[in-house]
Amino acid sequence: MTTITFTFAATPLPDGRARVNMFIKQLEPTYTESPGEEWRAEKDAAQVVHDIVLRRAEKDDDPDRLLRSGDLPTEADPIIWFAIGVTWDRPLKLPHYSRVGYERVNLEGRFTTVARLAMELYDYTMSVLRKREKRDRKAKMEKMKNGEVK
């Protein structure tokens, strides 16, 4: 399984406020499956990260942009993280997405809204991935039914 981790972190500003950014990182495969399946799952996870991060990146130097690429800065304080797992369905030759988990790290009351939004984003992201999976599975089954794919 390959894991995509979404981390919301607050970076302190000089005036006492905090800037919240979301960092997305793809973790290495766990190698609990065959190497070929892990490679395909990793490739699909990379495509998901590309779709989320790179297609929505307007300006990398904009500090107020929510979505950031790369690792968390050392001064950033994590608020909440959630993870999505990608495995490879060998019989259908399609990726499968699953919820890996989440954890609220910072329990300060001022970040409750951020945590709530992160959980809504988790649900929304999983629903989009499930729709993608369902659409691809339906198309694949239709092709198999018509004899186009073995």
C-alpha cells in the first residue's frame, strides 16, 4: 500500500496570529503486496497528488495559499493529519482507495474550525476518489463484457 498524507499545520506570524497551510506528501510503499502491485499503486498515488497539488498551484511564492508542497517547515505546528491508502486491484487492474486514518494533533480551541474543515476535506477527497474508482470499474467491466479486454 502507498499512503498519501495530508497535514494541516499552523506557522506562527510575528503579530501573534498563525498561517495555516496544508501539506501533501506521498509516503513510500509498505511492500505488503507484490512489487508490481506496489509499483502500480505508487504510480497512481503520484497521479492523485499531481492532480491535487500541481493542477491547483497558482503561485508557489504566495504565502497565503492554503496548499503547499514539500515537507513541513520546522517552525510549523501540526494541527491535524489524515491519510489515504492506494492499493492495486490485480484482477481488474485498477487502483483501490481506502481510509488509513486521521489524528488531531493540536487540541487548541482556536484550531477547531481548521480540524472540522480538514475532516470535511477528508470525506470529500474520499468521495471523489470513490467516484473515480467506480467510474473506472464500470468502464472496465463494460469493456470486459464486450470482449475488448481480457
